[in-house]
Amino acid sequence: MNPELLAALVAIAAEPLGLGGAELRRRLREAGVKVPSQALQDLASAGLVHAQREVWFLTPAGHQALRDVEAALAGAHDPSPTSPGMEECPSVPWLTQVQTHWVEAVSLNYAVEPERLARLLPASLEPEVFHGTAWVQVLMSSLRDMRPQGISPLLGVCFYQVSYRAAVRYRNAKGDWRRGGYFVRSETNDPVMRRVGNALKEFKFHEFGEAHMVMAREGDLLTAAVDPEPEFHGGKLVGVFDTRPSVHPPPGSVWKGLEDLHEPLVECYDALGVADGYVYVLTIDREPWNARFVTPVQLYCEYFAEGPLAPGARLDSVLHLTECAYRWRPLRREQHAR
């Protein structure tokens, strides 16, 4: 639909009780429609509008045409569009479509050897490589009022979570590439949230561990600590960060600035899992991170110092963000290439 016809549809739709011809033509001229009468005639011929005593209304087909345009616009700007053949499969829709806030979070960005990371991934996933290396982010966050959408924040749960998110991609059955994050490790300090997460299809692709956690602030200094339960060994983390923000990466970083790493590491909305010939896609719709580089004063991360990605893992940079709302979409899945 050309812009002039769309402008006429929108102008009429904005007046549910109808819009007089003279006023409609005036509005269309102000909107840049060169020949309003021709635009209205074209819409009427297509069955999208009709007039009664010089008052214009949308027809049911006109309302549908607007909905189709809205869907096309939403799809064009969707960071995680649905592929042909992809299906929704949430395990408990009312429970798994949740919303929450990241009160505060840090992202520890590690460059790792692609070959070592590939050993931790399901066969259908492969590491994304930027600047010659694969990437794993340690995302530690303080979550506030997690709850099913539409439920009062008073009934939400507040807790800490740490996730080790690898930047990966896969090729679907149609041969198209899709990128996302694969969690090679996760812990939470809330035993109830851990049991719920491990019981859901959305998280059956890796086991949530349990750990003692804290995020504490003193002025500009933020301390974050994770001490896993013995059965989830290998995830000790202690960091002190100077959170005075910078738009410039630290010395030695491969990134030129925030914009350079934005798409590879920040604009990642899909969490991926693999089972039974399908790739499962859990998408998070969230506000912009508005993250800034910060400086680690002290940092020890056992997973990269002594775990499966050592030696060769290197801390590249640390991002810090506050107050970011997000919600889950229903779980989707599609077949991967064989």
C-alpha cells in the first residue's frame, strides 16, 4: 500500500464515528497527499472505505488492511521474527510469559577459543566469531518482582541470577541462519525459582544451579559474589567494580566502542535450547540496556580461570546497567538443519 493511501486509511480510522469529506480532505492535504479525492476514490474502489452522506468510514476490509500494515511494520522491526514453520510451544503459558526488572546488572565479556566453546554446545549450534574469537558473557543481575504478566508486582519474586551466555548461531531446516545465546551455566540464589525453572520446558536444556549470591554497593563500588553449592562446583565468582561509566572500552579490548559491540553482544534477545531435532527459542522483549563500560578493581571467575574454557579465556571488558524492564514471549521452536 502506498503512503498516500495509508495516510487516508489512518485518518479515517482515527475517527470511529466517521469523518466528514471536507475535513478529511483538509487533513490529507496537510499530511502531504497531493490529490485527496483520488486517494479516497482508490480506497473505495478497493472496498476499504465507504461514504454515507459525505461521511467516510472504514469497511471491515479496511480495518483488516490496517491490521496487516501494523503487523508488517512490527515484523520489520522485530529483533526476533518468527520464521515460516516455527511454532509456539510454551509449557505453561500463563506462568512462562513473565515480566521483571533488572535492578542492576554486570556483563563480564570473555573472549574464548571457538574450538573449546564448540565442545560445550549441542551439535546444531556453533560459536559466533567476532574479532577472531568466540564470546561468553557472564550476566549477573538483581531481579525485581518477577511475575506472570498482568499480576501485581506485590506478588513478584526478587532474587539474584548469574548466567554464562555464549554467542551462538544455527541454521534452520530452510537453510537460514539465526543467532542467539546459549547458556552453558546458570545459578540463582532462590531455591523456589530454581525448582520452577528446572521443571519448565523453557529451561530443560541446562540445569539451574543454586548458589549464595550478593550484589552490594558502596558509593561507586559494586561488589558481586557467587558461591555455588558443592554439587555445582566451578562457579565461584568475586568481583569489585568501579561503576563510574565510560563510553570508551578498556585498554586491550578488541571493541572500538559501545556501538561496535552492541549488535554482537548486547542486541541478543533469543535464548536457545536444542532437543529432539528442534531448536527452542525463548525471546526476551526488553528496554534498551543503556550499558556503559566500567572498570573491574578486583575479579576472580573460576569458570574461566580453571573451567572448560581455560586456558585461553580472556576478560575483554565489563558492562554495567541499571533499571531494565523485560518480559518473555511464548516459547517457540523450529527444526534445525541436519
